[in-house]
Amino acid sequence: MNNSIQIVTPYILKKKSIKKVENNSSTKDHIILDSLVNDLKSFLDDFVPKTISLEISNNTKEVFNYYLKTRVEEVLLFLTEEDNNYNFRFKVCPSYLNSNQRLSLIDKYLKNNTKILSLKDFYLKSLKKYII
């Protein structure tokens, strides 16, 4: 047997001794994060071209990571199509604002051809698949 360390999750085999390793939450979070991003991309593929959905979903990785590490806040995705061009914008609606303040915050982004997706709702619904 060589002197290298072999990793077999969730155990580390080291020479002749075996010790239990705690679940690595960062690895688990990374897997969940990638799964959420892929789920969002699949969802968006029905509404926009795949290149756009890939760009949007890659940009949501930071939002979903914040949700996993800190807390869930309302983040809205505004997706606007104009002459076959797509624009998207993320807008945070902090929980300390009341409803009227939130509406006034997002009002300027609303147009006839704008789709709105709550990343918070998407995250909470999708997360249920990965939490055991």
C-alpha cells in the first residue's frame, strides 16, 4: 500500500486507520447551487433562447449562493424583449421596505413586454427537491 491518502466520502482512509469525516457543507452547497442554476436554465429555456437562459442562470449563481449562505430576500428578474433582443435585470426588494416602497422601486422597470420572475419563489420551490 502506498502512503497516499484515499478519500472515500464520508470517510478518509489513511494507512491502516479510518476516521469519520463530517459532511462538508461547502461541497453540499456547491452541488445544490449548481443544481438550482441548472433548474433555472431549464425553466428559462421555454421563454428565451438557450444562450440568453444560460447567461441569466450563470448570473443567478451569486443570488442563490447568498440565499444559501446568508438569508433569502426578494430578488426579481426582469426580462424584456425588444426587436428580438433580450435585456435582463435583477432588482433586490429588501424586506425592510413596505409594499408601496417595493412597488415604487420596481415600477420604472415595468413595460408591456417585460416578464418578471421572483428568484426567491423559484429558489424556495426548487430547493425542496435537494433538501433531505
